[in-house]
Amino acid sequence: MEKLLKELQYAELQRQTRRHFLQSCGFGLGALGLGSLLDSCGPTSAKSAMPGEEALKARIPHFAPKAKRVIYIHMAGAPSQLELFDYKPELVKYHGKDCPAEFLEGKKFAFIQGVPKMLGPQSKFKQYGQSGAWMSDYVPYLQTVADEITFMKAMHTDQFNHAPAQLLMHTGSARLGRPSLGAWATYGLGSENQNLPGFIVLASGGQPDAGKSVYGSGFLPSVYQGVQCRTGGDPVLYVSDPNGMNRDMRKQTINAINEINKQTYEEVQDPEILTRISQYEMAFRMQMSVPEVMDVSKEPQFILDMYGVKPGEGTFAMNCLLARKLVENDVRFVQLFDWGWDGHGTSKDHNVEGGLRQKCRESDQPIAALIQDLKMRGLLEETLIIWGAEFGRTPMQENRNGLVMPFMGRDHHLDAFTMWMAGGGVKQGFSHGETDELGYYGVKDRVHVHDLQATILHLMGFDHEKFTYPFQGRNFRLTDTEGKVIRQVIA
Amino acid sequence: MFYPLLQVSGWFSNWALFIGRFHPVLVHLPIGFLLIAAFLEVGRRTGKISVSESTISFILFWSAIGATFACIAGYLLSLGGGYEEELLSDHKWQGIGVAVFAWIAWIVKSDLLKFKIPFSTAIYLPAFGLATILTMTAGHDGGSLTHGEGYLTQYTPEPFRSIAGMPPITEPVTEIKPIANIEQAVVYRDIVQPILELRCVQCHNANKQKGDLRLDQLALILKGGEGGPGLIVGKSAESDLIKRCLLPESDDDHMPPKGKPQLTNEQIALLSWWIEQGASADKKVVELKKSDLVKPALASLSSGGSSVAGAKSSESPILHLKVQAGNEKDIEALKKAGLIVNNLSRDQNLIEVSAVNDPNFGDNQMGLLTSLSDQITWLKLGGTKITDASLKEISRLKNLNKLHLEHTGITDAGLANLKNLQYLEYINLVDTKITDAGLKNIASMKGLKSVYVWKSAVTDSAVSQVSRLYPKLLIVNGFNEAAVAQFLKAGDSIQTAVAEKVP
């Protein structure tokens, strides 16, 4: 026996030539280097630190959050601040006059060419509330909650086209691939209600121009991406059991699939498999919880009246009511998109007169109702409401192709626009920032998109400079290398 | 001698640097050759291996050639500048030494020359030895030149660290420590230097001197760098240190550079104040005149200097309370029962507990909470099965700050138990059996800020009565049908306006 073993050893050693040694040296060292290179690309990346269900548990914030939940209302297309909140009486005098050359020098617009005419405000303004907030007759309901709101009137952005500007607003970058604000929020604070996704998206009027990326999870594990629910019919497509499939059988199916997935996970250790497993389980629970939370038939009539909704409608008003129900059930981040605010003056629906007025009519009442409703439920203190768009609109009238538009319209404008926040630790009845007398540039307390993002994260308990995720060899953050917290708006 | 040439001729300087950059490549040849020659020599002399002298001599020859070229490339590289003079000079002479002694060692062994030189055999070993030793010292200094001094031993582990008498590994400064007694703080040492350490010294220190500027010592700040003195005593607006911070971030001269963490307005205010007041090295805060501008900034230092004093005012005192960490087992027990348990923030042990996933949570489980009576700050029991019995237990959670009891069966009797909770600021009583009496009873609680009583038995008249008595307390009773009808009237104006505009 011993002899045999010795012989084996000898044979083995004979087979191992110097060539083998060099080969394994070369290959081994190369593999080491390659391994560290590929680390950030492959499935077994840094994501493995917190896969699946575990990932949805909360991380500890840097400081106690003032806003535990967020409702972000995005008016896709960008309403005109000059017709809603940024009152510019001086612009009335300039109405119909040529735009001053200094506004046009070195500037590029999406559609304006040559020298456009200035366009005076199309609405009537008054001051409201104890805070004396300027608001127009386009938003009569919002006037009733003027003292809950903090306006930021000198917002500015870097992008003048819808899709990149929306991406910048929600992901901190005008290019694809970064996680959205809601994904960061659920990544940071986790999801509370185990039966509902932590980040839910509701859209009305159409989808955001930048598509699903504005609520995607980017390089964060996909478990953090926004789940879009429909407002009419099945809230989530295919979430209800098909005919002939009962709930027990569905459970068994999911158990079997998860078992196979678990085996695969043990084999290849890709954390996205754990994400998948937890999504299956979540979907199973959602079959019960989602129809329940999305069902407004049990709401009293006066609440439905307050929002101005009828059961079964898939309107923006319905989405506001659903947003309230979702945050009431401790969903972390609710993202509302309403499409159709692009008032170029090209048609009856897209202008800053009747068209904008109509959009306001559909959204103003439910937004005010949402603020009132959250307040009386004791939820507004802990829920941050953000309202805004991807950019603003020019004080000049649009002159696309050098023609006069059939309706009063304004072009995309990145140097000045208004956004507002309410609840969740921001000041009540406050206005931050000012634009020049024609509403073209911010002249005081300008707020960049990254500053706003830094502030939102701050309200949620995160220092935006330390709130990072390692990807492709460096730490990424929502605000990348920019952004300052606007402390003046924090209560 | 090369300097003037370098200045006038870009062509030459490009070539010089091109060749110079091969120094790190070339330099490893003589290192390897010399060491292998030394090992062979030792092996030969101890009789362990059989190797001829001519082999060693051959290796020495190439060592000398390699060392010579490395010296030339090294010199050209050094013309690029940016190295510490003294260290560079040491390295240079050691490198030249290696080449010289390698040549000597080769010459005295070479078949052609060894007989022409007296005592050649006596010179051989010392020259060889010196070349080898100098290789190592030159190599070490070269490493220090590229990576900075102390690079090699920066992460020396214990116990070798203490044995070598090295200080413990220091983490880079990332935060300013709060100052307990501001008035007695030495302005430069306790306020100014920590700000500079945090934001500036990384690039302006003994080892790295961007713009020839060092900000780690007062004398060196005064001395300044390429752009002149770092500050002008008494004139903050003319001091580079302040001016650069105030430039727009996109300006090339702005400091810290774009993308790096910036100084806050308070920190800039503090630095300006210190310069205005004479930039003294040892004066305390109490000895200097305080402007209105700097007061809030000074106040913020007690909390680490990064937050605005104004932002603190509305924050509840509880959030600065330090309590012991809760028992892990108790926390686990809560989680097992289906509750969510989270820390409020990273630097404290206060926790929030939520029963959102456990609507069946009831009185019999309350004992789980009281074992964490110091830590539980936010408690959410809305929509659970708890009754008045639970409120007795809740009254023992002495640091409670926010309490959600909406949609539960609690009554006035249970609510009365909570009166001793001094930190309680928020209480949600929506959809409970609380009446006017219950509201009046808790309204006198000192810390209380907001009470929500919608859909309870509390009447509007009681709400307005209590609100008059306690004007700072927010009591929200919410909308009923009539209030909604009133709310809807707001829209009358737009309805008519739209009717006019839209056909």
C-alpha cells in the first residue's frame, strides 16, 4: 500500500513540471488581479453586503429624521412659476416688448429663437395666509393651506429638456444609471410595512418623459426600485391570482420557486437572487394588502368630496388620496407623476392660459386636500410633501420657428423656477429665495437641484455627503460632488 | 546647469522628463543584480554553492551599468521638481554611491584591471558591501520621495508599534469635536486649527504643500505660499484664507477645491472673526470682542460646529439625551414579537418602536416594552388592540417623545396615566374614545406640542377653549362634512373662471 502511494506521489511530481509552476504562477497572479478588477462589475459585487429581505431593514440614519415619509408630487412637463407663485408685476409692463439682449446673450433655449417678446403673467395674484404667500387665482385651494408651505422661488437646474432634467431632479444626474431619490430613501431608512413596497409610484396623465429610470434603483440592489401601481383596475398588474388558481396553490408554487432560487443562490451567491426571492414573497403578501390599501370604497363620502374623486377613476386626485392611504400604512416614499404641464402655447391643452388653468383645476383641490387630510390624521408633521417640476418657464413668450403661437405659451427655463415643500420638518408659511423683477434669474438664495436633494436627505436623517454606496470602485452619493443643505427652510 | 536649459527649451525638458520617468524602471535592475551578486558571493565563500568568480564579476558589471543609467534617469527626473530638497539630496548621493562602489567592486575583480591596482583584494569586499548597503538606503529614500515619508511603516501593527515607540495609528480628522466650555476655549487652538485640520490641512501640511502653503501651524499660515501671506492680521476681507473660501465654487482659485467638502458659513465667520481680532495664538474666546455675526457660530460649536444654531431651537431636548444602549435580548424579543425596532440615529441609543406589522399587539405584550423604558422615544401603537391597561405601562417609558395611539380603544382614564411623561411632545388620539375631559387633562403637560383628536369624542368648542388657554399647543380636530363643504367653496372662483376660458 505504502509503495503504491509513494508511486502515486512520484508520478504526480513527475507530471508537475517547471512549466506547470510558471503556468499556475502566471494564471494565478493574473486571476488575482482580474478578480479585483471585475469585482465591481460581476454579480458578486459589493451588493452582497445586504441582499434581499435583509436589505429592506432600516439602516440607522445619521441623525433623527424629521421626515419619516415622503410624498413627492412631480408635475411632468413643468408648469409656469410665473402664473402660479412667482408674482412679477414688472413683467406686466414689459408684456409684448422685445426681450432685453442681456437675457439672450450666450443662452440656449429648447425652442425660442431670435428675439422673443416678453409675456406678462396670465393670472391674478394675491397674498394669502398669515405668511402673506403670493399665489394666483389658478390655485384657489392651495391658498387655504398657504401657512403650511415653504416656497423655494429661486430654484435652478442644468438641463432644459424634459427627460434629462427629470433624471437630474430625481437621480442627481442627467444621465441614466443612478438610483432615484426614493430608492436612496428606502435604501437608507428601510421599509416599514412588510406587506407593501417601500417605494410606490403612481402616475396620471401619462408617464414621465424620462421613463422608469426616474424611479429606478440604478446601481442599488433592485429591491429598492419604485413599484408603479395602477390607479384603475388591478393596482398591480398580474398580482391577483389567475382563474382556477387558489391562494394555497399559489403559495406552494412560490415556495417551490423560492426553494430552487435558494439553491441557486447557495451555488452562485448572487444577491440579486435573494432580491428575487423576497420579491416573490412580497408579491404574495401584496395580493392581499395592495387591493385593500388601494380600495377607496370604504372612505367616507366627505373625504372623497374633499379630494374630488369618484371611486374607480384613475385621476391625479385619486392618486393623491391613495398617497395619503399609503403613507398612513407606513409606505416610505410615494412618488406621484402628473403629465401634461408643458405649456408651450402650441395647443389648447398646452399653454399658460386655459390649458394651465385646467391642469390646476384637476390638481389644486386634491393637493390642498392631501395636506389637510394628512394634518388632521397627525401625519403631516412626519411626512414631507414636495411639489415641483423638472424646470420652470421663461418670462418670454415662445416663438417656435419664429412663428406666433396660437396660445400664450412659455419655453423651458432652467435659471429660475419655484418648488414648494410642506410638513416633514420644513418651515410653515415661509418663502426662500427671490428672482429678479422679470423672473428670469434667481437673485437671492438660489437653490440648485442638488441643494434640494441634500436638504430632502437631511430631513430624512441623512448627511448627503456621508450617505454613499460603493459602485465601480468609488463611493457614489445622490448629490455626487455637489449640494448644500438649505438650512433656512428647515423648521 | 540644466535649469536655464530647462526654462528655455521645452524640447529638452520633455526629453529630460521622458527619460527621467524611466528611473523607477531602471532602478530595480541594479537592486536585483547587486543583491543576487551578494548572495552568490556569500554562498561561494561559505562553500555552499559552486559558482565561479567570473560569474559574480559579470553580474557586478551589469549592476554598475544599471546603477549608472538609473542615476542619470533619476537626475533628469529630479529636474521636474516637487521633491523635498534634503531627502532628494540624500537619495541622489546614495544612488551615485551605489554606482561608484559597484564599478570599484567590478574593477578590482576584473581580469584586465585587478593586477594593476594595489590592495585590490582588500578593496573588493568593502566596496561590494557598501554598494549593497547603499542600495537599500537609497531604495528606502526613493520610496519615501514618491509615497511620502513614513509610508512604509504607516500601518505597523501592534505590538511592534509600541516596541518601536511609534504613536498609535491616527485616523484622519472627519469631524469637529464639540466644545464644552466655549468661553474658555483658546480661539486658535480649539476653534481655528480644528476647522483647518478638517478642511485644509490634508493638502497643506508638512508632506504635501499645494501652492507651497502649509496651514498646520500658525507661523506657516502667516508666512503663506505662492499667493502671498495666508492672512492679513486684522483684515479678514483682504486675507487669502477667507477670500478664497468666499469666491464662487466654480472659480479656479476657490478653496477648498470644487467637489471637496466646503467650509460652512459659520466656520468662515469664525475664521474671519479670529483674523479681525488679531489672529492671536493664545487668546481665549472670552478675551475677544464678539460681533453679532459670530455669536450663533460660536453657539453652534457646542454641538460640533456643523449645524446652524437656529436649526436646533425647534428640536426636542430628548434628541440630545444620552442613554445606555438597550439590552440586545430585550430588543430581539420585541423584534420576535413582530415589532419594528430602529435606532433614532447613529450617535445615540434612543429607539423607535412600531407595531405597524402587528395589528394584534395587545396589553399582555406591553411588558416587552417596559424593559426598554430608557430607550424607547418614539412609539407607534396605532391600530393595535391595546387598551387603557397598556397606558399604565407606557407611562413608565420616561423618555417617550412621540406616541401614536390612533384607532385604538383607549379612553380618558388611560390617558391620565401619561401626565408625568415630561418629554412627550406629540400624541395622536385620532379615532379613539377620548373626550373633552381627557384633552383638558393632558393639555397642561409642559412639553406637549401637538395633539390630534380627529374622530374622537372631543368637540370643536373644547378644542378652541383649550387652544386659548395653551396658545402654543397645536390641537387638530380635522374636518367633518360641514368643514369640507366650506373647504370646497375655495374652488368657486376657479370653477367660474374655467367656465369662462374653456369652452
